Amino acid sequence: MDPENQDRIMGLVDEHGAGDLVVVLGAADLESLEVAAETVTVGDPAYVGPLAGVQLGLPVVHILEEDVKEQVDAGVYDEQVGLLEMTLDVDQVREAAKKFPGRDGSS
Amino acid sequence: MKLDGKKVIALGERDGVSGPAIAACVQSAGADVVFVETECFV
């Protein structure tokens, strides 16, 4: 993840506290997803940004997960994600999301 | 994970769902978006 974004996220945790924050990812690439999820939970796996070795432990979800989709207004979801939902490998993303750090694999 | 009332960091990706698209979705779910970014993974 871009070091500048890591810095912003660290600042947001300082400002708001980790308790109310949730990271919602939108990446379709599995490696990219894994890196982003790791960075905001257990620290930057590449050890290049300010989150290297910093365990923020933020909850991470993906916008394509059923549990997230159910909470979004259907019209908005269709407008913003509908087309991508048809073209991206949604099942693959959902499987990857189950393995985000902090998940127990059952959600 | 309930989004209503949460502060959301929307981290999209150029080749997937963009940050602004995520933000629009989670706002409709009652979340407060505090950061929006669309990364380009290389």
C-alpha cells in the first residue's frame, strides 16, 4: 500500500480511535487485497511504509461481500457496483475476504 | 460487520471497485466516510 495512504490511515486511527473505524476494500486482485488487509491489521508486509510493524487491528471487509451488500441501498449498490459485480470474480474475492487477518473463517 | 454508525476508510482499486463507489455504497448503509482512496496496484 502507498506509504502516503498508510500515513493517512495511521492519522485517522489517532484521530478517531480504532474502535469505530472499518476498512472497506474494493480491489479485485487477490494479491492486492491480501496486502491491503494485512497492512491495516498486522502491519505493512513490505516494511516500507509507516505501518511497518504497526498492528492497527482494524476490521476489514470487502464491498463485494454479501454481508456488506445487504446493508447497502440496492439502487446505490446496483449503480456503483452492479456492472463490476458481473465482470469481476466475486466468488474468488469473497473467499479471499474470509481469510483477512482477524477473521475466523466462518463469516 | 455492521456499517451503520461506523467511520469507514474506503480503499478502492483502479481495476476493481473505486474508492468513491465504495463511499457512496457505505454512506447509504449509514456509515460516515472519513477517507476515500483509489489505489493503483502495481
